[in-house]
Amino acid sequence: MAYRWETPASVWQEDDRSGEFELLSTEGLGRIDWQAHARGRLPDVAHLLGASLPDACGCAPIYPEGFAWCPHCGSALRRLAGRAARTPDWWGPHGDHQLPRHVPHGLPVTSLPLGDSLEERPAPPAVGRHDLSMPVPPNAQCVFAAATYGFPEQRLLALAHTRGVLQYWDPLARLWHVMAPEEGAAELAFTRSDYAWLPVLNPGRGEVAVVPAAHSLQRLWINPLSETYRTETVLAAPPAASPGAMRRHTACPVLGDGGALLLWTTRGELPAGEQFDCADAPTAGWSRPIGYDGRLFWLHEDGQLVWRPGEAPRWMRWPAPWTPRLAFGGPTQSRDGRLWLIGHDGEAYSFLELGAADPQREPIDGARLGFANLLFRRGHPVLDEPWSGEHVEDPNEDETLVLPLLRSFNNNRSQPSGLVLRFHRYTGRAEEALSSKLIARTTVEWIGRRNVILDEIARLARPLECVPLVYDNCLWLHHPDWNQMRGWRLDDAA
Ligand SMILES: [Zn+2]
């Protein structure tokens, strides 16, 4: 004989001989194969559901949500319901939707006040070391999200977007699980352009994001109990680039029936929408969308696609022979609020005004790396206009090259702060440092009110593959070549 227990979100069955509880169903998660899957993962499952765990007795390994006492012996239980602290979401360095409107969205800028705790560390010449490490996901070329997906606790996902493999971190077992597609789930790989997803503001249980896939835009749902995922088609057209959002509008460049580019746009609820013809524009190789000044920008080696909701999109080629240096970072702002992109006209570098039919150009005398006003000329910050002379505090930094990874936006600060890599004894071309070159010594640094050397990396290649993320009150740095991610504790990221 078995007893049924119903909680607001779940139905459990108690086996009267063993005294153990089996989860029959829970809101939003479909079929649950409790015996086959969940058994080894009960602590994680209990935290995800807000269920209870044994504390003083061993009568059962898990109890339904809200149970305060063991029904068999009366011992107190560990009630997890309502215990989870609210932690800020992380949707990738490009995915902060909490930024104010005057900061470009879609660049590696976070609104989390990382400097407040990182700047407490010893100042140079002290060279720090990461506090924690965590295994890299088995498919290491990936994008990360840390969010609740409608559950009480935050969990980390790593999507290997070139292979379409979704990986889930069980923080209690300290293991990555590869999630299996449920029957009919769409292929998740997307390689046509840079990868970006659209997070859901008030997710249902298991709801992750709207994601670009090879043949369609999909809404992704996870079932962390069965370690599976499913998808729902949002738009049945192949995306040419990642989707972007501007206030209540969403837009995505897609391939039309004849293979030419269309911009699909919608206001409010997906998927109703309007389409615009962009037949001359390329069908692959786009940057992630950048939202600024009421417009969305997709950048390409050949030009820019610019869309303001309510208007037709514009595809504008770069003025020949100027070509962009997209690998240097991304757009940056001038003091009057215009957006600029660095490039080269065959003779010299210059900044080109974005979004203008007849763009202004500002010449510069060398490469500058960065984005969103976190900009460096070799080892020196550029503080005024993007084309202003660099600020030389220490002439020795001429022999270093700084690559900004993540800016931390903070309204109270006049100078940009953020996470950077500094390549030491490097006087070669910036293009080579970012592509083929193996860099003997790199330091991971925090630039802020106080600069801090967080760590040191020997023999770094392909530095643009470094991915910063914030999860579990830690700043992490991931590189597909490493066995471990490096983590630095934050006091309180919220
Ligand atoms: Zn008991």
C-alpha cells in the first residue's frame, strides 16, 4: 500500500514498507522517471524543488516540500523551501538586461558591482591567485547561464553551441551532466554567426531562453530531474544571426525562402511579427546584436545592419577601403554619446561612427582594444574620447598589451572598471596576439579604483576564447584549453 502526498507544486507517493518518498509529478516537468534518474541526485533535486532532506534520522533520503518533521520518527528535517538566497542572473558577458539605457547592451558589460569586493585584495606588485576551481564542462567551447529557470535555486548551464550539447552543473555532486534531448527536441547547434540567447523575464518552471538553432528560433526548456531538455519552435525560419531585443521589440535576421536575408521583427508576445527584406546583406558571419540609442545593430566584416523599431532596417556597407577590427572588442562611445567602431583603411587605424549614413571618421595612430569605454592602447587606458591620447601612468606598460574582457558598469564611478588580460613583454601586433600567437606570460587583472592582479597564466593561446562568468557568488574565468575554471570569491554580488 502507498500513500499520496500533494504539495502545491508536486505529487509524492510514500511507500509504506520502506517509508521512502517517490516523486510522481511536479509542475512543469512532465514525466519523471524517479528510479532510473533522480536517485543519485537527490540532494540537488531537493534543492531544486525546495523539498526537505533528513537531518537527524535516516528514515528516508528525501521528503516532500514543506515537511518539517520526519513522519516516521518525528526528527527535525532540513526544510529547503523558501531558504534559497536571491542571486543575480548571469546570461553571459553580453547578456545583462539590467543595464541602464545609456550603456550599450550586448557588449561584455555587467551591472554587478564586482569591483567592490575585488578591490579589497592586495594591490600590485602582489600577484594573486584564484580562490577556487571547478571542472570545465566536457564540451568546453560554450556559453554559460546562471539563473533559476523558474526553480527556487539558481543553476549553471553550459551550452556548447557549436555542437548543440547542453550541460548542467550539479553543484552538490560537483558534476557536469550532459542533458539528453527529449523526443522531438530541435538540434541546438548554431554556427552561422556569433551566439546569443534571449532570456525569459518571468520563466515558467524549466524555461530557459529563446535560442537560435540551425533551422529555427526555439524556446528551450530543461528538466533537471530527468536530465533532459525540450524545445518549442518560436519561428520556423533559419536564423542568420542571433536575436536581439529593444524594449518590447524582438528582432532576428533570418534566411527567407530564396535564401536571402530578412529581418524578422515582433512587438510584445512571440511569435506574431513583421518581416523586412534585406536582400543585399550577408547571410552569415554576424556579431551578436548591440542595443543602443533605441536601435539594434548587427555588425559584419562587410557592413552594419541597423534597425529602429517602427522603421525599416538599413544595411550599410563600410566605406571602402575601411574594414572593421571586430576582434578588438566592440563599439565604444564618444563623450557626445555616439557609437564608434575601430577599423583600418589599409594605411592606418581609425574609429568610424556607427549607424550614420555619412559616418564621421577619427584617425588614430595604433590599435586600441576594448569596448564601451573600457579601452586600452597597448598597456595604457584611453580615458577621454576613444581617439584621445592614452593615459600613461607607467611607461613600462608600453611593453604590455591589455585585452579587456568584461566591464563592470557602476554609476558612481567616473572611470570605467573591469576585468582585463595583460600580455607581458609583448610588442607585436594586436591582431597576432588575438589569433595565432602563444603568449608566454599573461596576468588577469582588475582595473578599478585600485588595480589588482588576480592571477597569472602561463602560455595562453586564443585569448578571445576566455569567458568570464559570475556564478555562486564568484567571478569565474573559463578557457576551453584549461582543465579547471578559475574562481575569485565575491563578498556579495547582489
Ligand atoms: Zn525519521
